[in-house]
Amino acid sequence: SQKIEQNSEALNIQEGKTATLTCNYTNYSPAYLQWYRQDPGRGPVFLLLIRENEKEKRKERLKVTFDTTLKQSLFHITASQPADSATYLCAAQTGANNLFFGTGTRLTVIP
Amino acid sequence: EAGVVQSPRYKIIEKKQPVAFWCNPISGHNTLYWYLQNLGQGPELLIRYENEEAVDDSQLPKDRFSAERLKGVDSTLKIQPAELGDSAVYLCASSPGTSGSLDTQYFGPGTRLTVL
């Protein structure tokens, strides 16, 4: 069955370092991958989208890569700040508009 | 611009009771989604509407769950009767386009349901 796996349930890093989150998918080929941020008690908020024919996408301190050979996306936050602490969700999208979410990685940036 | 509105934010009921959740999407958004999110998990799609039509309800447990989107605007999700395992956060999301369009989804804050 189709699966989206985010390898780390939790990740702690020091302020100022780069956080790298991993998303792996199996048993299908998504056309797009999206990354969302979710704070406690709130719904997910869209951050970045990358298409299967794009290798890399950037937005301010955020960078996402999409490797269709490895079936993997990496999400980077450079110069991390305590305000970046949240759960980050990877979601795969096929041709229709349905998103299949991973379980999320809870990031904590330590001052 | 107002975001996706959901009510109530919290609901506590006893098992076997009915419960309903309401969602008002962002104005002009054609597609509306209901998701279920268990603790420590990502959202799982229950149903997707394009305008007033339910185009994907394959994951909706139809024996106890029902949904409607009258007039293609706001939507209601109902559970009757509720079971202990239904305790979760129910998220509503909307997006501007329809099938095949590349859209991001805008989520509401969710309704946290506790079934005792």
C-alpha cells in the first residue's frame, strides 16, 4: 500500500544550526510533494511545494529537495530559531487533489 | 481574508451519542476536505467535496459517518453513534480549485472530539 514515512518522530537541534527533515515514500510516484507546519492546537499551514521534475525549491530560510530515484524529499531550515519549533508534515499529492500525509516530525530548536 | 472556520473547537460526548462538526471554508474555495487526525499522526482524508458534490468519500466510514455540503459552501460532518475510537481532531480544509489543479490546502483549527 502507499506509504509516506517521516523517519524521525522528534528532532532537537541547537539554535542557528540547520535542521534537516526526511520524507520517504513507497509504492507510488507522487506528482508533487508538499510540506506543512503544524503548531499545537492548530491546523497545518502550507510551507512549500515541489514538483517531481524539480530538484530543489527555496523560500527564505527553507529549502526542499525531491529525489525521485531515492523516493525521498529533504526539508531544510537554515539558521534555525526557537520560533521554528513545531511539527512538520510531508504530504504527497497525485494528479487529483488528495494529499497523503506522513506522521510528522516534531522539531525543537534549543536556544 | 478570513481563514477556514470550524466549530465547535472542543466537544466531549459519551459513546453512542451523536455529534456534528461545522466548517465554513475560505470564500470562493471550490474544494472542501474533512480530515481525521489522531494524536501523533498526520491528517487522514475522510471526504472531499468539489462544490456540492462528494467526489471522494472512499475513506468515510459510512455506517456511522455522514457529511453534507449544501449549496457548495459550508459543510457539516456527523457521527452517529460515536464510539470511543472516534476520539481525535477533525480538521476541515479548503482549496481554490478542483481536481487536477495544483492547489495548496488551507486548514481550519480543528475540532477536538473526546468520546467517553
